[in-house]
Amino acid sequence: MYIDATMAPQAYLFDLDGTLVDTERDNVESVVLAVRKLGAELDADERRFVVGHSWNEIHALIVRQHGLTISMDDLIASAVEEKRRLMAEKGFTPLPGAVEAVRRFGRRAPLAVVSGASRVEVSDAIDGLGLRAHFRFLLGAEDYKRGKPDPEPYRSAVERLGVTAGRCIVLEDAQPGIQAARAAGARVVGIRAGNFVGYDLSAADVVVDTLDEVTDELCDRLVDVVS
């Protein structure tokens, strides 16, 4: 049963990679390996672009930069194959405070994952963490035409939950996701723990080191500002 608090958040929307699970480096590596099989190599800027952006934008960049004709679905399938091989060797590691935050916030309001990864990647990670039962739904790149930093992903989640954007807390580790959430009207907490590429998180309403620091009181204050 959710706590009926007038000034409490109506929903918590989680990014996945780099926010809940330590997989950003694996995402980059899986895309690099998939593109390499096509005879192309991602440079440093392209590898950085993979972090925080949705597959929609990643695919568009890769085919444009390298003159490839592969579809997004086929590129995703190839990258998923590589990522599953990588994760079979190391397993899914939750970022500090992630599991407890999901359980704690889930006692207060509905939860959803809003990710730029593919649906398969999202499902694999959430199942790997044993957290599926806590989420109303999981959104991946195939669920929107425009991914982060476009606000469509977070607007879709807000509409599906039937809540007010300004009463939603978004947890993000990357600049594109923060931009998307802010443009959708949500309140945003930037999490440094998984931000291994050093994205500037200052556009978030507040920035913390780990999810352990995202207290109920902090979230209540954030939504109270716009209530």
C-alpha cells in the first residue's frame, strides 16, 4: 500500500544503466563489438555518445558516420548478443544504494524504468537484479520514436502512469537523460556513482554521490517546490 502524502512524489522514474546497474562500460563495449563485426570502428567521441543516449540516437549516429545500412533492430540484436556474453562472465552489479532505493521508493509510489537501452537489455538487467516485481513497467528504446535527450521517454512514462510530471522524481546519471526529464517537467536527481564518463550533471535539481543519499525528505522537498 502506498503512503497517502499530499506533498509526496506521485512516481519515481529510474534510468537504468549507470543509475541502477553498473553496465555503462559494458554497453559501450557491446556496441563497439557489434559495429566492429560490420567492419567499422567507433572513435572516442562515438563511444562517449553511447553513454546516456537512446538506441534511436546511437543507431542514427553510427549509420550516418560510417555509411552503414543496418537497421536499428539488427544492430540492437547484434549488440545484445555481445552484451549477454559480457554479462554472463561478470553478472549484473547494482550501483550503491540501488536495490534499497527501489524497495523504499516502491513503498511510497509507483516506479518505472525509462531507459534508452533496448527492451531486451532492460529486462535482462532488471531480472538480473531481481527487481522486476517492484516496477509498474519497463520502457526501452523501441517504446518511443525519439529517445533521450528528447523528453518523449519521460513524457510517455508520466502519461502511462497518469501522474503529474512536476510531482515525479527522475533518477539519472547522464546529461542527456537529465535534459530529457527536465524538458518533460519532472524533478531530477543526478547520481554521480555510475557517471564514469564525467558528464556535467549540474542541470539536475540536485546532485548526489549515490542513491543512498536520495532520502524521502529530499524527494518531498523537490516536489513541494512545484506543488
